Amino acid sequence: MEITFEAADPSALAAFWSEFAGDEIELTFVWSDAPKIEKNRVHLDLASTSPEHQADIVARALKLGAEHADVGQADVPWVVLRDPQGNEFCVLEPRPEYPGVIAAVVVDSRDPLASAEATGHPVARSGDGFASVRPEPGPWLEFVRTDDPEPITNRVRVRWADPA
């Protein structure tokens, strides 16, 4: 799986994400002078192994220039942040289904089940407002329902391999 970030300073953003991403997916950073004007349609969820580990990941991200973000999440057990160039990401509470460094690549969708089925991978789980596939190896690819308007720009994009 490959995630491409558009960034005003690709080197700086690559340095930030190198602290968290591991080698589970390929991250690519390309230059763009387009301003960030809306919530990204794609974001990363980072996994944690304990409440202390979750707090440590959040503290390290903040120290490296991330900021807390409110995307309407209300009272949830995960922490929503923005990287130094404004891209949203989450640091999840411990969950056994997420053993890697990156728990999931999350994509907003008007129809999560149809989006998951369109990947060609078997849908591993689905429910009210979400559907997930697990392209092996690597993190989950999760589609979550949104009624947000289509984004003007896609500053973060995901590409996954077809199933073998």
C-alpha cells in the first residue's frame, strides 16, 4: 500500500512521519503549493499497545510539531491530531486487531461497503457506517461513511495492490 502526501515542505513532513510509520506501507511526499482548506479524505490511524504507549505516541507527535485537532469526534478513546502540515491522523487506544505500527488507512466514503468491495479484496468486516479489508501484509484499509461534500483537493491519496 502506498500513501502519497502533498506538502509545502516534503522533506520536513517525511522526517515527521519517519518517526511513526515504520515500514508497513510506503509513504511518498510530493511538493505542492496548494493550501490545506478542508479535512483530508484519507488519514492514518496509528496503533498503540497500552494507554501509556498511546500517551507516549501523542507526546512525541506534539513535540515534533503536531497539534490536537477537532474534526467533530466528540468524546472518543482515540486522539485526533494534525501533523505539522495540517494532515489529520489518529492515535488509537489499544485494540487487539491492530498489531502493527499503522493500524489502518482510513478513507471517507459515501458508501463504505461498495468502496471496500471495489478494492477487489475480501471484505473482512462491515457494520453501520464502515467496511474494512485487510490487504496482507500491512494495515487495514477502512472505509467510513461521511456525508461531507466531495473534497476540492485530495492532499493525501492511497493506492493499494490488486489481490493476487
